[in-house]
Amino acid sequence: YLRDSEVTGVYASGTARAQSNYIGGIAGAASNTLLLRVQSAVAVDGVSNVGGIIGRVDSTSPTMEVLATGVVNGGGTVGGIVGYVSGYDISDSDWATDTTGQSNSLRSGTTYNYLGATLAQLQCPLTGDDTACNPDTILYAGWSPDHWDFGSENQLPGLIIGDMIVRDSDGDGTLDVNTPPSVSLRLLQGGEEESTIVEGMGDVTLEALVTNLDESERYKLTWALEGISESIELGDTVTFKPDNLPAGDYTLSVTVTDSGYPQMSDTAEMVVRVISNVTEPNITEPEETPDNAQPQETPDISQAPAKKKKGGGGSLQWWLLLLAAGLIRRPARFAV
């Protein structure tokens, strides 16, 4: 029994049985209680005042944005959402007529968008305030995407709790099985896929490739960029400038976390080398001498003829020759 309470953001499954009156998927009775954003796939079985959500709702107990899909059985005063309600406190709420086995819920109607529809019709909408899937009615009136994820046309809305989406796609009381996502990394520089980074060759983009997601599942990426302080994250990519990075190896990683229940994740890591683009000085190597090249002869300056001096050099030589031949006599000395 709920009294002076508030029930918000709840999914329930299982079985509820009573051998007396007042039994429901969430509570047997409620008074002065708010029920908001509640989904029940509980199989309910009782005697009287039996409902998919609440067996009996007294006045001043607003009930909004609730969905019931579990089978409901009872001997009397039975309904898809409530067995008995004293006022018109239920609005913007729906139940599956085929899975609950109930075509009626007390005081239901289009006035307050408190309606029954088949499971297929309830799976059909892709947004709140749907008017196409069940003609002449509004399904999920006022249901916000901030609190409900409408998935695909084969899924019931999932209740958003924190970063998770709690979804029972077919309303059978079993939450959808969550499989772990997968992620890998791709490195691009200047628009070309690369394995290393070269300074001055353009911005670097790291792209996360996420796969193995469940139908209509959301995900969140968390980046870890060692030694990189400034980057721009956009969607599944992160971009940074390498020009001021010292040359060396950098470890870059990303973790993907899905929105299923329970949440699962995967991490990809890449070690990237940054190469400096400094131009080395151009040193010219000496030319090699071909093997068949003839060595050049160095002139022997010792054998070169001496140049004759101009002047009386020739006359001196003649005087020496004549003197040697005795043709020239020295003057005789006379005693005094």
C-alpha cells in the first residue's frame, strides 16, 4: 500500500499473487501518491481490485506515463492499469490489451490519453505523441525523449535511468540481453590514413569505429590522449595539431560504453610515433674516381731548363774559356 509517496522511473517484472483484494504490478493500493514514468511487465493474479499497475487508486494520486504489459487476472474489478480508481487521476498512460488480457481499465479514454492498444501498436511509435500507429488516438502522449528511448518500430519504449536504457522490447517481463560493444581506432593525417605522425604535415584525426551494438543502442566515448593537452572532440573523432609535440611515442586510447542494462564497455589502444620534420643540411660527398681513369702526370720542375739571364752573362763565359786556354796572359810584374 502506497500512501503519501512518490514512485518515479521504475521498471518491474515478475509475479504478484493475492488471495484477497487489492493487488497490482507496483502496489495493491495507492493514496495521495504520485506514479510517474513506470513500466510493469509483472504477471498479476488476484480476486478483486486487480490492475496491471495498481489494484486500487484513491483520489489525489496522479498516475502519468505508465505502461503495463504483464498478464492481469482477477475475479472482479480488473483492468489493464488499475482495477478501481475513484477519480480521473490517470492520464498519458497505456497498456497492451493482448498481453495483459484486458480490453478495459476503469475510466480510460481519449480525453486523458489513457488508452489500451495491442503490443504491436505500442511497439510501433518512434516518438512520443504518436498519432499514426493507433488511429484516432495519441499513444505516449507527452512522453519525453529525455526519459524514454523509443528504439525501433519493433521495440517498446525503454526507460532511461541515468546513462542506461532499461528495455523490455516485447513486454514479456525479461529485459533485453545486452551484448558488449566493440571499438577500434583509425589514425589520419591530412586526410590520409597513417601509422605515424609527421610534424608540419597537417592536423591529426583519431577515429573510433564502434561495432556490435544492440538495436537502437546508444553509446558514449571516453578518450585518453597521452601528452596531448589540446584537442577537439566531434562525434566519433578527436582532432589535434601535432606541430608542438616533441618527437617520440604516444599512447592514444578510447573506451566505448553502451546504454544497455547492465552497461558494458570495450577499449582500443594505439601507440603512435611522432617524427620531427626538421630538414637536415645537404652535405655533398666527394666524387669517386672511376677505376679505369688514367692518373694525371705531375710535371717535374727539376728538369725544366733554366732561363738565360739577359745582360753580360755570355761575355763572362768567353773570358773564362780563353783564360783556361792560356791565350790571355796576366801582365808581368817588374822589380824596382
